[in-house]
Amino acid sequence: MRYIIIPLILLFSLLSTVQGAFAEPSIFFEDKTFDFGDVNQGDILEHAFVFTNDGTDILVIEKVTAS
């Protein structure tokens, strides 16, 4: 019984590692750009960029900047 348990534990560990190696996040944006058109000075503008994580791992977004 002891000899069967050890190989099964090793096999499970190996399969978990291989599966984790292919897991990665993948971000998908519905729109990558948005044109506000003509804008008057002082106008308050707003637009939401909708995105989803199509990957198989957690998506972490850090250091967001506007251009």
C-alpha cells in the first residue's frame, strides 16, 4: 500500500504543476479606443472601457496611466 501512495502523490504534484504552467490571464477589451469628437474647453467627459479576463488565471492590473 505504501508503494502505491507515493507514486500517486508524485503524479498528482506533476500534473498540478503542468496545468499551472499553462494558466495565464488574457485581457479582452470591447473597445480599445474612443473618440469624443469635438469638445469644448471645460466640458466634463466620461467613458468606460469594458474589459474581461478571458484567461484561466487571475488578472492583475497595476500602474494604470492615461495618455
